[in-house]
Amino acid sequence: MQDPSRPATGYPAPPYPHPNGAQPPPPATAYPYAAAPPPYPQPQYYNPNYPPPRSYASRSFFRAFFATMICLAVIFGVILIVTWLVLRPSLPHFTLHTVSLTNLSTTSQSLSATWHLAFLVRNGNKKMTITYNALRSFVFYRATDVANSQLAPFKQDTKSETTLNATLVAASSYLGPSLINNLNAERADNSVLFDVQIVASTSFRSGSWRFRTRFLKVLCQKVPVSVSSNSSAGELVGGDRECQVWT
């Protein structure tokens, strides 16, 4: 039979009475010291002048946008270059075919005359038509404008030639005594030199392709007209005159 004074196995022993009625010490824990309190988060330094960082999505959008614009610009430029090389637009060719001078008269400082001009205009392009707008013709005597006239617009097909007629009238155009003396001296030699110019706004087109409008200039320099001191009329000397063309 089991001794009643021995504690039963498997049950905690009863607390040992402390002398003088004091409370027993608390039960032992797994750590000999009390756990430290949880650390508080350290405050972060805030700079009010520092801009807030952009979001990654915003940066990605702008990068993709600029990359797309650059690609489109490159593709468009390549298309224009290839189209230009394939079509190869060239400037038209101008030839002053005839000049007829009538009613020539001078005073001490003015000139009156009428010029009838005929140009041969050739479009040498195989794939591009040319449209001429806002045409204007001029006659100069030693860099002085003595007559000008507005011309009707026209269109030229590919590989074609057109005759362009112009009539210019000078009604007492001021020249000055020195220029009048030079002109009369040339008339004494039976030939007077004039400069003829044409300016026009032109556009080149091939099907649905239309290139930018160009301001075309045509200049025929030192055109000789046979006119004497005793005559008021004259004609072009030496046949057709080639003209310079540029934009």
C-alpha cells in the first residue's frame, strides 16, 4: 500500500509554506530577465524642399511616348526620302523665244515702251506635274524695273512644253538722266540690253503626292533688242535666250 505521506506521481507538489506568511516567489520562466519592450520606429527626416518621387508608371508612360514619336518621325522621314529619290522632281526649263519692242520713246528722265514676250516652258519630269500660280513678269534696264505685268496661272503635264506669253507696258517710267543717256547711247549702236524676269509660286504633284510650294525665279539677263535711234520698234537679236531658273 502506498505511503500517504509521499506525493502522488504526475501531480505538482503543493507550494511550500513560506515562513512568516510571506508570499512565495513567482514561478520561474524560460528567461531569467523580463522581455524588453518592443522598439519604437525611428522618426524619418522630412525635407519640405525635396520633390516627391515620380511614380514608376508615369516615367514609363513618358518614355514610351517619346520613343513612339521618335520612331514615327524617323519612319516619316524615310518615306519622304524614298519618295523624293523615286520621283526625282526637277525644276522646269525656261527659254525666251521671242521679244517684240514697240512704241519706244524717251524723255530726259522717263521711258515709254511695250514689250511682247514669248517663253517656251518645258516640264522635264516623267512623273510629276507642275502648277504655276501668282506669276508676274518684269523688264529691267540696268537693274531698274521699268515694266511689270501679272500673268495667268497654268498647269503643265509631265514631259510637256508650254508657250507662255507676256505683254508689259511702260508708261513714262522714271529712269533718271544718266540711265536715259546710257539707253540712247545703246540705241545709237542699234542694240539695247534688257533683263527679263519671271517669278511664280509653283507646286509639284504626282498622283496623291504633293510637295511643298516653291517660289520660282526665272531670269534672262542682257537680252539684246535691235532698235535704232530713228526707230521705235525692235526684235530679239541672236535667237532664243536660255534663262536661269532657281528656287
